[in-house]
Amino acid sequence: MVEAFAVASGKGGTGKTTTTLALGMALAQRYDVTVVDADTGMANLLFHAGLADAPVTLQDLLAPDARGPDGAAVDVVDACYDRHGMRVVPCGTSLAGFERSDPARLREVVAELAADTDVLLLDSPATLASKSAVLPIVLADRVVVVTQPTIPSLSDALKVQEYAASYGTGIAGVLFNKVRGDLGSVGAQAERYFEGPTLGSVPDSDAARSARDAGEPLLAHAPDSDAAGAYRAAAAGIEPEPKAAGDVADRFRSAVVPERP
């Protein structure tokens, strides 16, 4: 079985990468999990996962000649790193590498990864401004929408839902992050306007900031923090739907990004 989830927000600063790794670690208690940094333009998952020195990254796989820094040909397995109970595929941050990369090649990379995992989590770009930025949403079966408890952030999150619907991608749920106090009226609006359930409310946390500084996922750095507990509770609300890996891989390979709706 395999199901692909895009973790998306519609804007930056919502804690999307922290969320991707936290959900990945929590889900890895039940499933074989692969996390991919699909934010090829503003990649930073490698810093959160302690992989800043990774010799081969997704950026190398997306290059037309698929070669690593030493000039040798690389394969998908070369960019996979076992960390914190899951498989992590980081993306490089060099401008030269970004300019050489072809984001459309992400389809083939994800298709290969689908053959050997239960859950794929795609850390998606913060904006929806280009075809390459929405590709993770196109590839995903469902989207985990990450937002903050403000009306502007909720508005951006609703745009993610609109895009997902236009590509036939479902909503796994909405996760509120960096919450101070209760959700109030914003929580009620989420229940009204979003198709998926509210997965949880993660409190604003010094532990999350400390984890980023330490280059560790939150659940590894501060497993007993309130934020870590909230992420584990949110992950418990996500039930992957079994799909044949071969069928999913074929769908990834043939995925076409339509014109912006």
C-alpha cells in the first residue's frame, strides 16, 4: 500500500516543514514513511532534519543529467537517508542547482519512492504561484493543510483547498499551528469551510524553535513537549488509504499539471 500526502499551507511561516517531519515521525510508529522536501525553490527540510551536509539531494535527481556533486551519476536511493525512524529525501539549496533542476522530474522520483513505502509526505512550496509549485498537490492523494489561527492565514489555506479540488486531490484535514490560547471563531470557520476534519491545534512553542536551531525534528528534540503531543494526536487522525504501489507509481509518472484554474 501507499498513499501520498502533500503538506501545504499557501503561505510561508506557518511551520509547514516542522509539521511534515513531526507527522512523519508520528506516522512512522505505524507505517513505513518517506518524507520528501518538494519545496525545490526554498528548501529547508535538510536543516530541520540534520542533513545539511547530505552529499546527494533531490536537487541532484532533478538535474537533466542526474549527477551528484562529484559528477557521478546518482539514483533515487542515493538521496534517501534513514533518520528518526523514517526515510528522508532532502533538497539542496544552491542557486546553481535550482537553476539546473527540472521540477517535472519530481514525478519520476516520487513514482520510484512509492514502490517501497506506505506513506509519502511531500513538504510543499509555500506559494501556489507556478506549475512547479502546485505539482506536489497534483501528485498527492490528499493534502494536509497547515494554517495559523488568523483570518488571512485561513484565507490562504482555503486557496490550497480550491487548488486541490481542481486537481482531484482530497483533503486529509486542517492542522492549526503556532496557536496561542484556543481557536475561537477561527476554529468554527474551519469546520464550516474545509472539507476535511480539523486534525488538531499545535501550541506556539519555544521547543519548536529550539529544535530548528538544533537541526532536529521536534519529536526527536523535545518529545515530551505540548507541541510534540499535539502533533502525535494529529497524526492519529490520519488513516492512510491502501492503494496498489504500482498503480500509484503509474499515476505519478503520467501526472500533468493543468493550467491554473
